[in-house]
Amino acid sequence: MNEIQQSLQRFLPELALTGALLLVVLVDCAQAAWKNAAMRVLTLAGLAGSLAFCLGLRGVSGEIWSGMMVVDPLGLFFKVLLIGASLLVALVFTFRNSRELHGQGQGEFYALLLAVTLSNLLMAGANDLAMLYLALEMVSITSYVMVAYMKGDRMSNEASLKYILFGAASTGAMLYGLSLLYGITGTTSLPGIREFLGAGMTDATRTTMYLVAMLVFAGFGFKTAAVPFHFWCPDVYQGAPTPVTAFLSVAPKAAGFAILTRFFFSGLATPGADAWDLTGSIDWPWVLMLVSALTMTVGNVAALTQTNLKRLLAYSSIAHAGYVMLGVVALSANGARGMIVYLLAYLVMNLGAFLVVTLIHHQDGTFDLRDYPGLYRRAPLLTVSMAIFLLSLMGIPPMVGFMGKLYVFAAVIERGPSYWWLATVGALNAAIAAYYYARILKTMIIDAGNEEKPAFRLATADQAWVAVLAIANLLPIFFWARIEDWARASLTLYAGR
Amino acid sequence: MNAEAAVFYVLAAITVGSAAVVVLARSLIYSAFALLFTFVGVAGLYLLLGADFLAATQLLIYVGGILVLLLFGVMLTHKLYDLDLRSEVTQFLPGVIVSIGLFAVLALTAWRTDWAGGDGRAPAATTREIGQLFMGRYLLPFEAASILLLVALMGAAMIVRRKRSA
Amino acid sequence: MTLQHYLLVSAALFALGVLGLLTRRNAVNVLMGIELILNSANLNLVAFSRYGTGNLEGQLFAVFVVVIAAAEVAVALAIVLTLYRLRRTPNLDEADILKG
Amino acid sequence: MDFIYGLLPADLPTWVRVLGAGIACAVIGVTAMALGPLLYVYAETKVAGFMQDRIGPKRVGPHGLLQTVADAVKLLFKEAIYPAGADKKLFILAPCLVVVGAFLSFVVLPFGSRMQAVDLNIGLFYVVAVSSLSTVGLIMAGWASNNKYALFGAMRSAAQIVSYEIPAMMSLLTIVMIVGSLSLQEVVWAQQGGLQSWFLFRFFPIMPVVAIVFFTAGLAECNRAPFDIPEAESELVAGFHTEYSGFFFAMFFMAEYTEMLVISAVTSVLFLGGWWAPHPALQQIGSVGLGPFWLIAKAWFLMFVMMWLRWTLPRLRVDQLMYVAWKVLLPIGLTLVVLVGGLVLWFPDGFAWDGWVGWPLTLALFGFLFVVMQRAIRWSRKRAVEMAA
């Protein structure tokens, strides 16, 4: 009983979300006019409460629920990031300012948002193969439903179908890999697996570990949309309602990186050594380097020719996953810090870009870049903010995006000359990306538009949120020391047993 | 050849044979009904492995739930009473080559790897222990799974329900 | 019977499931292939649980997989039904608005 | 099986005795299962006749006793007709699956303390699990018939069975919580000591409700009236077996009545003490155990209740059918699970009034329900007449 009580205390963020989820489902059954407002408030309150509970867990480290999950600073960082992403999405995107969601039932949306957040948190702290797989599938299944949210819309439906078939196949492959891992090590708990692998293994088993790693990576690659498991990504991001796209491009991806980090560092690292040291079983860096380089390149090159902004941002988000992966490749504390910083930056810049796209779609009903000329005159605030978001995505100082790139590139270069080619690939990619981001800016600002279109009428709340997100891309540079302290403090993985 | 081996080979033949029908049959409905035998065969293998609880779960959920759902899916996505439920096949040859290669790799893995060894005894009668584990060590995944089922139920209902005329 | 026998059966199921994924055009049929894959992984888990350590972890994992599979199929079929309602086809390659 | 094993001469080799006992069991079992429906169909016609002020069968044999035998013989010799365009393989396989699904449940039914084919420790779970085979069989039959009414009937049946399985499971869970085991034999042993310790009469106002939920769901699971929408003559001809004739039709018939027997027997095991006599003194005559007698008597009584209901209650509409499953029985079932869970925790020995007050109260409750239902039916008939006039 005592253990359950202790687990519950360290599980308060998740409990708050669960409570809010159940309440939203109940309220949705009511037939009242205040229902929608109540559900929105409940959702926001649940998320905010969850965030508040997270603060109480600072510095706590340990196993909960008999080793099914762990609480540790890195997990906490991801929890804050994930809850923050959901909170921002719930605040910024409303059923009023999105043409796609307008008129759809609201209860399920909030319930699903809370459910995805909850599963993301479970994923960030999973410490057992069963829990890991369950959490991953929970995130996936709830995301499938969110993508199909626009009833009667062909694109939404088609996107969801592709998503679910691709997702089910890749998680199926991952499950097979996990089952083989259980067969090799005889346990499903990550610390147990590390203990076993740390004791050394035979050559035959090492070969099997390659196979396991490949199969398991199918699942993680699917979640983080890394090449070659990225095929679903553009279709899904284009077909889903834009708020959902914005959410999916940030939260599950971050959760994917959380679980990737935990699986590789907590499950496969050498016990006793530095927490960021992997077993010498497989040449991990080379595998990850290749994936990272391919992901960046494929994403950026494909984005070059896109005119649909949702699709363009989808490809660019694939590329960004490649940059984040650079942090993982470095396999060092600095690399992990780079990953953390990059994900933080990515959250504010990507959500901002998607918000602008949504607002433009709300007024003009288009996602096509060819309809964007002349926007500067019609909506100066949106254009300026978009410029900030895009410059941030490019990695231009002093935006946060620059800090993210700086940290990951530094971490890679610091690893030695054999890694420098990767940094070069990354730099080249940044140049390609700069081209298509700049093209959007040019279209919006310089190209002459059709003067007949009316000026933008934006709600005050929407203007405020755009401005807040733009400032969030600019300001952090001024109190960077605080952020760096936080990132450094988050670099502890619970690795005991 | 002892009795256990005989039972195993029969079950394995049923499982793999019907799985092949699932994948190769031209008619969708044959695939679906062949899946029944795969599921039952796998349930039999579970029994042989001493996992009686899991075998019953397999029957209940796979046969009574998933298969019935799939059959509904097959029938609702075609003209009813249409006998010719064709399921077209694309890229057959490359697919076969890939799967044969995959099978070879997995078979080799199964043969060569040094799997974690125990004393070779089956876990004791499982139902009670599984129940206790669900309420003990696996409490969190157990509860999380219930949330998952709730959300999936809600989501599936939301997706198929026609848009409100409001 | 040894562990390897069961692993072979499961490997065959997995390969057949992948074959189904690769060659079928019908969405429901692809789902069947996915079920084969999940079943093969489950068979692995139970076999390892029996012949490996003799602990129940594998069996419990398998129970969760079964539950997840059920939820996944329910959602997937809902989506396939909507596709059919909108498009009058369950075939995947006719779902082709999203391209590029 | 042990029982018959004991009857065989002890000087035979063991394997002969085991084999002999096995074969004898199988023969007796299958014969009983196959011939039972003859009896039940006869009973059904007689009950129906009585309820509707008719005489029922009376020409063939004394009191028409051989009527069903004659029917069966006719069915067996009738030509098996395959509808045009039907899928012959599946058409034949379907009734086999349904029958197998129905018969497999018998494996775990305890007829006496030692009269049980296998005492699986997942017995209850097993009973629920094998019944899924029948569901697939139904869909197969409906599809293979190449007839849209058959297919509609099959899909309705399947949807209905799957829906009602959930409340049935919920009420099963309460019993499992009280007993702490899934083995049917242990469920029966937990009800030792006569009438007052049967589960139906424990926790007075609660267990009767559990029993009603289970029995109602069971009734729906074998597609019996008032839940016989899938076979509603006026809408869907005869449902999934519309196209069947001859031997295969007989198989469906057999499966249906076998399922009725299984549901009744399981209900008896769960709530009516299984093979225990109402009073310990009635448990055996001399050295002969009366276990099978009591179980079969209880099961037959419940089958009679099923027939009674069939000829009394009007049929539900499809939407009402689903409404009852999801919005009435399921919430009640969930509440009961929580409630009984609490009771098991706080009153491990049952309520104070469980002993000698519980069962008369329960019977009074059922009597009350009976009267209320009778009134309701009479009232609705009167209204229908008024409306017509």
C-alpha cells in the first residue's frame, strides 16, 4: 500500500490529466449550452494543474509503479514540454479560429487532446517494454482518431487511414523486435535488460541485437517521422485539421525522442559507466548518423517543391527531426542538451508557423502559397510574426531556433573529425531550408498581391497569441543562462534499479 | 514422435497454412475466414505452451471481437451478398521475395541466438498469478489500457457517426 | 518440442503478415496482415515465457498486445468504413488525393 | 469420466480403462447432446400449445411424443439444397462451426463433484470464449447463403451476441470475485450447504439482480425471444439459416437448443448451486450421487422459463435491443461489479440475513416482478385493443 501511495504522489501530473479527461467525457454527455465552454475550461485547468504538479517533482528521481515507470529530471523536462505543447495548442487554436474544426463536436477533441497528452507522459517515463509499447500505441491510436477528426472530409479520412496502416505496421515490427529482446534477456524491464547486456554477450546474440535494433527503430522512427519511416508524415500533416497537425508535429515527436533516449541510454547503456555511454555491442553512432543525415536531406529536398504550406511544413518538420537526431547521434551529455534545447525552440517556432497558416486559412480558405502574395499589406502583424517564425526555423540569430542549431552542431563537432561530415551535411541542409523558408517570406512581403481582397479581421485573442508566440521566439536569448541551467539540470536519467 | 510433438505439428500446420490462405486467397472473405483458423491455431499453441489464460483471451478477443469486426468491415465495404469479393494483389513477386528473405533471417536468428535460458519448466498455473500481477506490478499498464479502450471506443464511435445535421 | 519450433512458426507468421502488407490493395486485408504480425510477436512472447526464464512477463505483455490490437482494429475499421462511405472503395491505391 | 472409470473392472489394464471411459463418455455425451434437442423441441411445442390454448403435437406416438423424432428423421433424409451462387464449402462449414461452438462448452460443465470432463481452472472464461466460435459460424452461414436476408440476419445476430456478451461478463465477474476462482467446480463448491447458500439468495437485493442480468444477456446470446430479432419471421424470413434445409438445418436447430441448455446449465451452476440439492439430505440416495439429476433439473427448469418468456413477451425492435444491452444492462452490470467488489471486501461472510431470510425474500421479489410484468403486458394489450378500436 505504501508503495502505491508513494507512486501516486509522484504520478500527480498524469492523475490530473486523467481526472480532466474523465470529467470532459462526462460533461460532453450533458445537453447544455455551457457545455463547450466548460469543457475548454476543464481541459485548460487539467493541463495547467498537471504542469503545476510537475513543478513539485523537481529533482525527484526514482522508480514508480513497481518499476513500470521512472521519474527523473530528463523525464520531467519532457513532461513539461509535452504538457506545455498541449496547453499552447488548447489555448491558441480554438474552434472559432479554425475553419476546419468549426462546427465539429468539441467534446471529443478535448478528450482526445487530454488522452494524447496523458499517453505522451506515460511514454516519456516508461521503464518497461510492456509499458513502453502500451504508451506508444496509446499515443498512436489517439492520434489516428484526431487526424480523422473532420467528419465527411476526404482528406482527413484518407490521411488517417494511411496513418493507421503505416503506424500499425511499424509498431507491429517494433513489437516483434521487443519480443526478441525479451527472448534474449529474459526480462521486460529496461534496467534488467541493461544489466543483462552489460554482462556481455556472444557473437550470435550480438547479431540478433542488430536485428532487434532495426525492428525497434521502426517504431521509434515512425513516431519521430525519421527516414525511412517518414512516408506517412506529409500526407497526414496535410490531411489532418491544422490544429491537430500543429500538435502532432510537436508533441508525439518529442515523446518519440523521449522514449528513444530512454530506450537507448537507459536500456542499452553500460551500467556503472557514464550514463551517456552505450554498450559497445553495435556501432550505434553510425546507424543513427546515417538516419539523421538522410532525414534532414529527404525532408529539406522534398520541401523545396511544395506549394501547399501544410505539406511544406510537414517536410520541414521531417528535416527538423533530423536536426534533433543530431543531438542523439552525439551520444554525449552535450548532445542530449542540444536535443532538449532544440525541442524547446521547435515547439514555439513550429506552433507559431502553424497558427499563422491557420489564421490565413480561416480568412482566405487556402493553404496554397500561390495565394499568399500581398499578405504584408493586408495583415502586417501576421506577416511580421511569420517572418520571425520562419527566421527562427531557419536558425538565424537571435531567434531561439538558432540556439537549438548551435547546441546540436556544437555537440556533433566536439565529438571529433569523424563526425564533421555530418555537421557539413547539416549545414548544407540548413542552407537548402533557408531557401524555401525565404521563398515564403518573399511571396508574403515582396510579391504584389491581388488588391481586391479585403484586409484581415483578426480577433484580439488571436492577435495576442500570435504576438506572444513571436516574442517567445525572440526573448529567450536574453535570459539564456536560466534556460541553460534548466537544460543542464535535466540531464539526469534515472539509471538505478 | 510423442503426443505433444504430434499436436504441435498439427497446430503449426493449421496456423501457418491458414495464415498463407489469409495472405494468398483471392477472395477477401476466404482470407477473413481463414484468419479464424490462424487464431484458433495460435490459441492451441498457447495451450501447448501452458498459457491457458492467454489461449482463452485469444479466443475471446481475437475470434469473438477482432475477427467479427473484420468480417463486418469486409461486408460493409462491399455490395452485400456479392460473392465476388476480390482483393486485388499488387507487386506480388517482390513481396514474396522480401518475405522469404525475412523468414530466412528470422529462422536463422531463431536457430543461432543464445536465448535466455531458464530451468525449462513452464510457469505454474497461470490464471491466479496473472490476476495478481495485474493488480500488483502491472497495475499502471492495466489502468492505462482501460483509458486506451475508453478513448478508442469514443473515437471509433465519433468517426463513424454521421455528421450532425445541426 | 523446443523453443526453436515455436519461433519458426512465429517467423512464418511474421513473414506472411509482411507479405500481406506488401501485396494487398484492400485496407481490411492489410489489417489482417497486421493481425498476423501481432500474433507472431505474441507467440514469441509466450514461447519465451515458457522456455526462457519461466516468468510471466511475456504472457502479460501478450495480454496487453491483444487489448491494444482490439482497440486499434476498432479505430481502423471505423476509418475504413468512412472511406468506403465517402469513396465507395476499400482499396488503398484509390485513396490518392494526398500526393506530392 | 472418473465416475465411469470407477465402474470398469479393475483388472483391466489402465490404458484400456482410460480409453474405455473416454470413449464411453464421448458416446454418452454426444448422444445426449444430439438427442436432447428432440426432447426440448417437443417440450417447446407443448409449452407453446399450452400458452396459446392449443393442444400441440398429439398425432405421432402417445401425446405426440414421437413428433419431433419424426421431424428429425424427415430432416435427415431431406435433400440438402444449396442455394444458387452459394459458396458450398463455407455453406457446409458454417453449421459445423456453430455446433462445435455450442458443444465445446459441455467440456467444463460439472455434473457432479467428480463428473466433469475437465476441470479447467479458467472454466468460466472458457465457456465465454468458445461461444465466440458460434458467432463467426453465424456470419459465415449468412454470407455463404448468398441471400441478403440471411446476411442481414447473421450480422444482426453477431452484433447482438457481441453486445450482450459484455453485461454477461460483468455479472460473471461478480461471481468470480465472490468465489475467487474461475473454475466451475469451485463455484459449485462455494455454494455448499443447501438452498440458503446458493448465490442467487446471497446479498439479498443484489445477487438476484446479477442473476437477472446474466440470464437476460444469456437469453439474448442464444437469440431467443424476446431478443429474436435476427430470426424475426416478419422481417428477415428466418435470419441466417433461411437458406438451410435438411441435415444442416437440423444442425442449426440442435445448436440453438444446445446453447439454451448451456446457458441454463451455466446459470444453474452460477446461481442455483449447480449439482447441489436444495437440502443436503436430498444430495444422494444410498451411495448414488444425485448431482447430475439436480443440475439437469435446474437447467431444464430454466429452459422452461425461456420457453415461457418466448411465448409471453413481445419481440423487441432492433434499436430497443441495442438500447437494452448498452444503456440498461451494461450500466447495471458495471454498478454491480463495483458494488459486489465492495461487499466482498467488507462483508466476506455475507449479509446477516443471508441464511434463512434471504431466499424467501428473493422468491418474493421474483413473485412481485412476475405480477408486475403480467400487469404490464395485460395493460399494453388492452391499450393496443383500444388503439385499434
